Amino acid sequence: MLPHVLVLGGTTEARELATALAGRPGTRVTTSLAGRVRRPGEVPGDLRVGGFGGAEGLAAWLRERRVDAVADATHPFAGTITANAARAAAATGVPLVVLRRPGWRPGPGDRWHPVPSLAAAADLLPRLGRRVFLTTGRLGLAAFAHLTEPHFVIRSVEPPEPPLPAHTDILLARGPFTVADETALLRDHRIDVLVTKDSGGAATSAKLTAARDLALPVVVVQRPPLPAGVTPAADVPSALHALDALARP
Ligand code: NAP
């Protein structure tokens, strides 16, 4: 039995995991959100919102709330909270399961340019195109703000904040997106290069298929590395399986 599981959330998988755990008799699940999104939607079980105050704050929270296991189901690019979860788990002895959807892999016909950071993506862009579809999310856009030549079409769920590049159109939209819609968007905006994070998953992968079909180059920002020694579960059933294994005496 794991009477109290803390799910570090902010993803679809976190919500699915919390739903599965909340349906188990004798298990209490608390989902933690950073508080970046104004209306996060229904969350099963208990909800807490806001930072813990670093790894030490998280460790204190785990002790005070008598947490039996932590499931880190945060986004692959939320590297700080993932590192903090690993440190807090090590400090308290509370077991940790990391749920991380696999990254995307290029296929035949793809013209991908992997880069280690948003700054590296910005460095590369002027050599690849003049009309950019930027889908890396609303945070971190300052890395592109100094680029005055290319025209940017920026898509995000909530409005991005300045500084932004000089020539920018904003599209507010939340996935999932279809290949037909993504192809139409790339054509309508005369896009000649796509920038994405390697988020993985199906909800936002249609743009990659559309870019391949149109033979467009794609700048792919690579994920931050997982903490040493962490072997992630790739999907919700695997994470539940790993939690079950912890619960066995
Ligand atoms: P981050 O850089 O790894 O975390 C920055 C700080 O935010 C952490 O140190 C922590 O503050 C707080 N935090 C992050 N996730 C939290 C959570 N689930 N519960 C409580 N506090 C949390 O994270 P981020 O990239 O800003 O992402 C924030 C949240 O948005 C994550 O939960 C993630 O799952 C979600 N998200 C991120 C992306 C992305 O591209 N980065 C995309 C979609 C969703 P303290 O140190 O004070 O504890």
C-alpha cells in the first residue's frame, strides 16, 4: 500500500496517473502544479499549487505530509523540478518514480537540426530560413528577441510576454493538432523553418509530419538530461507498475 502519493504534474500524463491512483481504495493522491497556467482544469484527488522552495522545501513537504512515494510526471523540459525531486527523494528516503514520455525520433525525409538550447536554436535560425514557426512555448522567448530579420509566427497556449522578436505574429492555441491543420498553417504563413522542443507525445507531433511533407527544416531543442541513476517509466501503465512494485512488502 502507498497511502499518500505526490504527483508532480503539469502534463496530460500526470492527470491520467492521478486519475488512476485516485481510483484506488486506500490511496490518497495529491497533485502539485507550479501555477503557471491560470485555469488548470479538473484534477482528481487533492491539489496544491506553487513552488516548494527548492529541493529542501520539497523534502520538508514530503516529511510533513507523510508522503509514501513521489511520481514526477512533469514536462520533459521542466529540468529544475525534476532535479529537485531526485534530491528531495534521496534526502528523505521517499521512493521516486519518474514518468517521462519518450522523445521524438527523425524518420526518412526529415531535415532535423538538433540543438542543445533555445539560444543555440536562435544562433542557427538565420541560416535556415526567413519565416519561422516557433512552437517552444511562451517561456524563454527572450532567446530569440535580438533577431530582427526573420519573421516569427509564435504559437503558445497563453500569451507570451516581452521581450519578443521585432516581427512577430502570435497564435494562441492548445493541442492536439492535426497534420492537415498544421500543413495549412505552414502554407498559409509561408513558413520556411520550424522550431520545436523535443517534447515527445502525439498531441503536438503533427507539425513534424507536416514539416516533413513540405520538406522544411526543423530545429529540435534537445531535452535536459535526467538526474543520474534515474530510469524513467515511458507511460502511465509503466509508472503505475513501478509504484505497485514499491508498495510490495
Ligand atoms: P522548472 O523550470 O523545472 O521548475 C522551476 C520551478 O518551478 C521549480 O524549481 C519549482 O519551484 C516550481 N515547479 C515546477 N514544477 C512544479 C510542480 N509540478 N509543482 C510545484 N512546483 C513546481 O519547471 P518549468 O519548466 O517552469 O515548468 C513548470 C511546470 O509547467 C511544470 O510542472 C511542468 O510539468 C509544466 N510544463 C512545462 C513545460 C516546459 O516546456 N517547460 C511545458 C508544459 C508544461 P520551487 O523550487 O520553489 O519548488
